[in-house]
Amino acid sequence: MSTSASPVVKVGIVGGTGYTGVELLRLLSQHPNVELTAITSRGDAGTRVADMFPNLRGHLDLVFTTPADAPLKECDVVFFATPHGVAMSQANELLAADVKIIDLAADFRLQDTAMFERWYKMSHACPDVLAESVYGLPEINREAIRKARVVGNPGCYPTTVILGLSPLLGPDPMIDVTDIISDSKSGATGAGRKAEVGLLFSEVSDSFKAYGVSGHRHHPEIVSQLEGLTGASVGLTFVPHLVPMVRGMMSTIYVRLTEKGLETDVQALFEAHYRDSPFVDVMPAGAQPDTRSVRASNMLRIALHRPPGTVDRLVILAVQDNLVKGASGQAVQNMNLMFGLPEEAGLSQIAILP
Amino acid sequence: MSTSASPVVKVGIVGGTGYTGVELLRLLSQHPNVELTAITSRGDAGTRVADMFPNLRGHLDLVFTTPADAPLKECDVVFFATPHGVAMSQANELLAADVKIIDLAADFRLQDTAMFERWYKMSHACPDVLAESVYGLPEINREAIRKARVVGNPGCYPTTVILGLSPLLGPDPMIDVTDIISDSKSGATGAGRKAEVGLLFSEVSDSFKAYGVSGHRHHPEIVSQLEGLTGASVGLTFVPHLVPMVRGMMSTIYVRLTEKGLETDVQALFEAHYRDSPFVDVMPAGAQPDTRSVRASNMLRIALHRPPGTVDRLVILAVQDNLVKGASGQAVQNMNLMFGLPEEAGLSQIAILP
Amino acid sequence: MSTSASPVVKVGIVGGTGYTGVELLRLLSQHPNVELTAITSRGDAGTRVADMFPNLRGHLDLVFTTPADAPLKECDVVFFATPHGVAMSQANELLAADVKIIDLAADFRLQDTAMFERWYKMSHACPDVLAESVYGLPEINREAIRKARVVGNPGCYPTTVILGLSPLLGPDPMIDVTDIISDSKSGATGAGRKAEVGLLFSEVSDSFKAYGVSGHRHHPEIVSQLEGLTGASVGLTFVPHLVPMVRGMMSTIYVRLTEKGLETDVQALFEAHYRDSPFVDVMPAGAQPDTRSVRASNMLRIALHRPPGTVDRLVILAVQDNLVKGASGQAVQNMNLMFGLPEEAGLSQIAILP
Amino acid sequence: MSTSASPVVKVGIVGGTGYTGVELLRLLSQHPNVELTAITSRGDAGTRVADMFPNLRGHLDLVFTTPADAPLKECDVVFFATPHGVAMSQANELLAADVKIIDLAADFRLQDTAMFERWYKMSHACPDVLAESVYGLPEINREAIRKARVVGNPGCYPTTVILGLSPLLGPDPMIDVTDIISDSKSGATGAGRKAEVGLLFSEVSDSFKAYGVSGHRHHPEIVSQLEGLTGASVGLTFVPHLVPMVRGMMSTIYVRLTEKGLETDVQALFEAHYRDSPFVDVMPAGAQPDTRSVRASNMLRIALHRPPGTVDRLVILAVQDNLVKGASGQAVQNMNLMFGLPEEAGLSQIAILP
């Protein structure tokens, strides 16, 4: 997994039995600079990882351990692929041992403690750590992430919406930020590996629905980041939907261009904005990306449209694999930045199509 | 198929080998007042219908005939489940023989000849018939349909969008009609039974995408009907998407309430508006209908939402089975009205869930 | 739901929240001779049935009640759509009140008490009732079912295997009964509506696997019925598989013809055998039925093949909808027989294709 | 794509627009020892490859050329991902230019010319090349492949059946070779990227069926290889089925153990047999592999079962990704052997799960 000439990062994973966990394992097992040191699971301690996830047979020889038995403090970085609330309970102890933290849950996504507590119904265990933590979206926070000790890995939906809008924002935005709509769609892995009737194959397959219309936790996360980018109050309507597919996420974003936006070549703007971002692909004008074009890869693809019917409407299509760029791949991208590795290290796989 | 006490309608179907064709066959074979008299298919004349569609084995004993051999003029009504352009070429001859016409293609959907010719790239063969034809959406045109000789059965997407908005329109509309968005999603049968690479299982499955963003033929159809209902110019952004499922369609419609709309109980308005429409189900406020709740039934379900983020945004969710209420079921509903039968005749099947 | 001229059967359902429960509700709500009187659910008492299963909105106005509150003793028949072990615990009380019983679980499938206890790991609560109960496969037990007070509705797999083999059996069988293979495949509803990780959309979709290879509870059920039909010891290899589809079941059955079988026109034999069975369709020789041709219908289709490669091999393909002919539809068919109704009453829906 | 220290193989692909073509492109673009030199497509010459297959955007900068314009003779090896009959028409010319050939179609799979002509309904263009060609299944022909100039890449089904049986064969086989059954199942990509109604999403999804029961072209290919391994006449019943999934293939193989087989530890036999084969994974006894455990990887997993019901029955479960180990991955594995590269070069990706 590592070569002698390259720096090696010792990695621990807390909570390796969910979908973001197994995806981290897939990516990190193939990463040239990583040594997987510990994987914990309270419920499955003692089980060989490859017995639970047979795709890893022959590639990974680790056994799940209890958190107590895991040598987490000997790691350089620990990923938390756990429910909300776990990372913040262990953050101070790990930081004290000089271990960096990347949390794939929401503990470090909302830098406003009050907002966190309102949406996640729990008090925050370490507001000071929250204050220093960095929102781990490399395309908007690359330099801060390089220096961060604690990174809050973004939610899957926010990644598509924020990256789909980012080039249009700024102090003098190209769009009316008070009236943004994101009609977002996710494959079923977005809901996690939980034993719930509503997620059964027989419930999800061959059907389509909206959910969380009256309020989804990613709403304040998106708004907060957009407001940071534009410095003004943002009005967002966000409606997520469940697609009968395993992986894949698409946001269809509807905005109205301002005078300035109407005068701008927004296609050129996007291309310039993301020129140095290896994982954002601005497609040619008029393209209609499908989610399978990014399946199992860390790429997010964007296409811009000016549909008929209104004069100032811009429609932005953004697709990603919710488990990769929307979760575990982005976490590895953050790790690469935090440890001075090439941003693409271990993340250059081509998407699986068909 | 028919009982002696009930009136019997003799039915012909032109073009019975597509998905709307086989769905018409399923519905009409079980309809208590219908005698299926002729089914044509240029390419498959001589084939037993039940050999092509084995679900009909034991229920239907007809053979496809060529259009020339079919006793269409002896029918009371002929359904056209054909490509655009076929119905208009035969309309005058059938009408002269006192045969009514229901066209499931677009020949009689756009009552404006010029608009038809611009969007469908063909000249209209019978503008006079087009002028007398009725747009076959019973919930807005019930009385006109009862008297019609020629009905243009609506497109699948337009059915969801028009019925989702209809109660809000009128001369003093509840919404800003210049800024309507419909983010619509369809199962793959919406694209028909055509041998195209883009519709293969291996292309569509486990993926999601938008299409037709730069202009879809249902756009002028929707706008034209909405403008008819409100008497004003309508601005519509319409983005259709392809869902990896067989049947089912959902439109997520975004509108801004006017002052009047904000003061109105829109939930009560919808419930009152559709009280006497047996195939529109206004769900309780906050419901999130899934498409499987209407699978293989003629029901369209609507739910209203006031999501957080903006003060005047209303989101309307509308689901239907694109092959039933979105096509063949609606055609049968129109037939029922045209022949004085109960509107529900042959259409009361419960949706298949799961 | 019922017409005054027809006999009306008062029906209760115990355990109406699983897939066989909602399918019973769909079929019985549309049955011309049924009055649905009570539906119980321990966990969801108080919930309107149509709130849990919105396909029933407008068709069914019942509320789940606790078993204790349900007027089950006033019913003519009670269906048990419950886990194994529930029906047998209530059988004596209902029979004493002159209520007939149809159990969709396994309590009355294995007429041998010892075999039941070995495979289901529980002692049988009423061996005397088990002794009088009838195995509810109408095509082999029609007359006994007409007179039965208690019917054990067959398992889904056994229905396909037994009906696929039945015409070949008898005292001088057409096949070597010591060497039968059934390679069977089921959609995910076959596993029930249970919150289990292994049944999640993200686990089942776009994958395929065998399960229960080392022993499945339907194995003794099939063997016991086949032995009853042939009067000899049967050797069966049974391997079930999980298909990423909602409904549908197929058994590919491999047998070797005996001398007698080789001299017999087995196609004609099957056609004659099932001539009077409205729900078994023997397809023309060489047909390759797909499961969607029976989706949501009570039909089971069979096709026979003599593939190349060996001289005496016969392959039998049998498809059904596991929730209808494999469960709830068959239960209604049994009810029809038990109450002197036409065997097809309420079961003549055409399959949904596509 | 290549590093200076490693040998570089110049590769051409004829027919790069099907599913095996795009999968070759995915694998070869990431192969450390490959320089992709030419990709031809008669129909799509001039199109950028990444415009047709957007997963390749940023990874591959080639344009499809006509076969005439492609510098195929400058390549070290040419892959044919074409319909049957194309490779044999160009073989002599390429061999004369010292270019090796790997054909993914059937031109070099049946070393018996007469058998080829009977099953593929065309005469063979180069029987002499056919005579020297090697059947490209590394696990049974590794040494011959190393020296081959022309390799016939195996069919997808044959790969599973032959590798599933190979350890049991030999001059004194462990099984009754006159009575082998393979009940095989394939995802839809197995049928190729062809515009056919029967392969549409709306036809394949949520359904299951057998096909080719009366004779499939892989039948003689399997029999011929098995007979080569055992030196005796083989009786095979082979029934393929279509699974509603994109990738993945499973064969459930039923055999009867001989006396010798009953006395042998077949689990240990398989483990020893494949110890040095990096792409065959013999799972622990009793395992039930699912196809997703090998999705997008070159691994084939095997599990052995002794199910109840008969004394001598052995059931072998074999899964692979039909596009990788069943086609393009195996072709790359063959190339590695032919050019002295490590067998695993470019093929060590972990399967995508979920």
C-alpha cells in the first residue's frame, strides 16, 4: 500500500461498518501513501473486515476492534465514519496526542454552535474545537484545510449545491441570492446502511419521491456556506428526492441572473474558476451529465443551461458520486491536503460506466 | 368484457405495439362497456396480440391487422397510439364515418397550428379538425370533452404540471405566473418502446440525468394550457429528468405566492377544487407522495408544501403513472366522458404497491 | 365492494402490515363478494390503513386495531399474514366460533408435527388442527380445500416447484424422482417487509446471489408434497437466489425423464392436466416466460424445454408473482373454494406489463 | 500512463464503442505499461472518445478513427472488441506486421473450424491462424498464452463454468462428466450495447427470464474446453438467464461426485488448485458470494456447497463481473502474460461495493 520513497500517513477509522466506512476502506487500501492502522466498530469487534465486505478479500487484512483497543493515538489522522456526536466526544483527546481529525458526520460542519444544537438536537461537546475546525470543501477552503487539525467533511448535498454556485457568488454576485432553488436527487446509499423499512429494496425500487421537504439538516449547512461566500443573506428552497439507484447524486439548481450575471460569460467564468481543481469538471455548454459518468470516482461534473421560458434563468446541473466526492473521496482529498500530499493521490480512478 | 345491461362502445386501436398501446389493451380488455374490435400494426400484422404481450394471454384473443384491413369505420371510437402525424392523416375519413377520435400523440394537443408546426417539424394535415378538437384533460375540460368528436390526449408531463397548478390560476391568480419552475422526473416508459441505445437497461439503470433542458415539446403545451387558464402570459422553466424506474412520473413545481395567495388557505382550495374529480387525490398537508402509490392506477396525487428558506414559496408535488393518468388511462377517462359512461368505468383498479 | 345479489364473506386479517398483508388488502378491497371487517396490527393499532399504504386511499376506510379489539369471531374467515406461530395459537378459539382460517405462514404447511418442529424450532400449538388442515394448493387439492376449515397456504417457492412437477408424478412417474433440481429465483418482497440490512436497496440492487443453499424451510415442504403425489422417496436439490426486483419468482427445474417419460408427449400432458385450472397457463413449447408477464396477477406460467446436451433432460420453467399466486392471491383463491364462490372471483386482473 | 522504467506496450483497439470496448479503455487508460495508440470505430470516426463515454473525460484524449486510418500495424497488440467475424478478416495482415491479436469475439474460441461454422453461420477466414490460436483462459492455459500470437478471449459464461469445474476434472474426474448442469445468470451488459427492444430498460427492469434454452453459442465452447480438460465426452445442460442488473454474472453449477470425488476434500482441492491464480478467490466452505463483491474488478469468486437432499450432489457457485473477468479484464490479463508483464498489472482495483 505504501512505497518507501513516499511519505506514509498512519490512518485510523472509527466506525468502519457503514457505507462511508467501506468506501474509505476501498480508497485508502489503494492509496500509495497510507498505512491503515486501526478500524473500530463497537458492534462488530473481532470480525475480519473482509468477511463483512468481501470486495476487500485479498486487499485488506484488518480486524474490527473496539474503540478502546484501537491504537488511535498512534495514528497521524483519524477518520470518523460514525453517527453525529461521536467525533466531538473524542476530539480533544486525539488532538492532545497530536492526531488530526476528519469527521464525515456533522459535528464540525456548522461552525455556529447554536445552529448545530438546534438542528442536531444535542449540545456540542467541544465548541472550542468547533471554532478552529475547517469546513472541508477543498475547492473553496483549500489553504485553510492544508493547515487544519480538524476538518468537518461536508454533507453530500451541500457539496453539489455549493460547488454549483460558488463561481457566481462573491461580494457582487451574479445571481439573486435571495431566491435560489436546489431540486436535489440522491441514490439510496445517501441514507446510510441502516436497518429501516423505508430503505428496503422493495420500498425504494421502481419508485420516486421527495422527502425532508419541510426542513433538511443540509439546508442550514448550505445556507451558511453560501452566506460566507457572498457576505449577504441567502434565501434557499431545498427539496431532496430519493432515486432508485445505489450511488449518485444530482442537484438541479435554479437561479436568476443579475444584470451583472446577464452580462457575464458564465460558462467561461466556471471554467476559469475550476481550472486548478482536479475534481471539478465543467462540461461544455449544453451538456447533460448523468450520475453514472462519475460512479465510484471523486469527480463532480457541472453543466450550465439557459433554458427557454424566462429571460434571466440559469440552470446548473451538478452530479457526483455521493459516497466519493460527496463523502469518503472528499475526506481523502482533505487528508491529502492536510499532509502535503498531491491532491489527487489515491483518487484518480476512472468512473465505472456502464 | 361487456354486460348486456350496459352500453357497449366498439373500440379500435391504431398502433397497438408501444407501451401506451399495450396499456390501452390492458385497460380496455377489462372495461365493462367496451368491445375491442380492431387493433392495427403495420409491422406486426398477423401476430396474435397475446404473443407479443403475454400478460394478455387468456384475456384477449385479437390479432394485429394492417390499418387497411381493420374495420375502423365500424368502430364508435378509434384510439391512436401512434407516432405524431398519424392521427391527423386519418381524422377526416373517420369523422366522416361518424367515428370519434382520441389521439395519444401530439396531433391535437397544440390548438395553434403554427406552434404545432414549429415544435413538431411537420405541417398539420387538418387544421379545421384541430380547431374543433378538445384538449383531453377532464379535470379542466370535462364538459367540452363530453361533446367532443376529437380529443387530443395530453402529454404525460403536462398532466402533472397543469393539474398541479390549475387551482391556483384564474384571472386573479394566487401565484406569480411569470416565474414557474417544474422540475419533472419520469420513468423510462415515458420515452416509448423504441430500439435506441440511450434507452437500454445498461444505459438507464443505476443512473440519473436531466434531458431536453434546452427545450422540450411539452413546454409549449404546458404554457399554452396555463395561459388559457389564467389569461396572462406565463413564464415557465421546465426541466425533465430520467429516473431508473419503469413507470411513474413526478413534478416538483416551484411557485411564488402572490399577496392573494399568501392570504388563502391553498390546501383547502385544492381540496375543494378537486372534490368531484375522482382521479385527483389531494393528500394531507405535508404528505410526500411516492410514485409507486399510483403505479398502474389512474390516480394523480398532489401534496402542497411551504418549505423553509423563503416567505412566499409554495412547492407542489404531483405524482402519476405516466402510462395511465399520463396516457392510456386518461384516454379511457376521456372515452368514458365522450360516451356518457361513468367517468370511473374500467379505471378503478388499486395501485400496485409494492 | 359487494353487490346485494352475491354472497358476502366477512373477512378479517390478522397482521396486515407486511407485503402479503397489503396485497391481501388490495385484492380483497376489489373482490365482489367480500366485506372487509377487521384488520389487526399489534404495532400500528390506531393507524388508518390507507395512511400506511397510500395506494389504498379512496378504496379502503379501515383502521388497524389490536387483535384483542378486532371482531374476529364475527368473521366468516380470518387470514393470518403473520410470522410463523401466530395462527396456531388462535386456531382453536376461532374454529370454536365457526370461523374458518387461512394461514399465509407455515403453521399448517407441514402436516407432520415433528417435521414442523424441526424446521421451525417451535412446538406446534394444535397438532389436532394441523392434522385436519389442508395444504392450500388448489391445483392439487381442490376438493379438499372446498371442505376445509383450516388451510395452510403454500410457500411461494413450493407453489412453483410443485405445480411445475405435478403432471409428471403419480405412482408411475415420468421422471426420476430421486434426482430433481430446482434452481429458484425470487424478487425481494419474498423476504418480507422486515428492517434488515441485508434487504436494503443498497444491498440488493444491481447484484445477484444464492442464499439458503445449505437448507431452506421450503425444502421439506416441497419434498413432502412431491412424495405425497408420487408415493415414493424424493431426492431434491433446491437452491434459492435473490433477484434485484420487487415482485416475481421463477423456478428452473431440471429433471431426467424415465423411459415412460421419454415416450410421452409431456407438452400435451401438461396442457391436459391444467385445462381446468384457470390460474396455470401452459405456454407453447419453447416459450421463455418472464416474470413480468404475471406481475400483480394470480397467474402461474409454465414452459417446457428439452435442451441440447443430454438425451433425457427436461427443463421446466415456472414463473409467478410471489405475492399473488405465491401468497395472497392463492389465499383468496382458497377462500373462493372454501365459500363456494367462483374460483376466479376477484382474481381476474391482467398482469402489469411493462 | 507509462513510466520510463517499465516496458511499454503499444495498444490498438478495433471497435471501441461497445461495452467491452469502453471497459478496455477504462482498464488500459490506467495500466502502468500501456500506451493507447489507436481506437477505431467505423460509425463514430471523428468523435472524441470522451464525448461518447464521459467517464473518460480527463483520462483519455483519443479520437475514434476509421480502421483504414488507424496505425494498427505500429501497435504491439490489437484488441478486437467487434462483432464475430471481424478479427479473423484482419488477422493475417496484422500477424505479418508482427502485431499480436486478442479477440474478444468468438473468432478464435472454437478451435474446431467445423464447429465454429455450424454455430456462427459463417465460414472461417483463416483456419491456419485458428489452429495456432490459444484459448485465453489463463488459469487453464497460462503457459500457452505466454507464447501465443493470437488469443481467443473466452466467452463470459464459459469463464465461470470452466473455472468452476476445472479442479474437478482431469483423466480420473471427481464428478460424473456426462451429467453437468449450469444454471447461469447474467446482467444486461452481457448482451452488448445494441439498439434492441428486448434490451430496453422498460423490458428488462423488475423482471427475470431464461433465454437461449434451446441452444446457446457458449454451450459448444464450454463443452469443448471441458472435454479437453477431462479427455472424455461431456454432457452439459446450460440454461442462461437475464438478471435486471447492469454488470455481474453467476453460474450455479450442479454436479454429482464420483466415488473418488466423495472421498476427496474438494474444498482443499480448489484452494490448492487456485493458490497461484491471483484472480480466482476460493471462498470458505458455505460462503454465498454475491456479484457485487466483484463489481468492476477482475476477480472471480467460487464457493462450494453440499446441499441436503441427495448424497452425492455438489453445487458450485461462481461469480464474476461479466465485463471484466468475463471479457475486458481477462483480455488485459492475457496481454500481460503475452508481454511478460506481471499478471496483475493494471488489474488490481478493488470491487465497488455497494
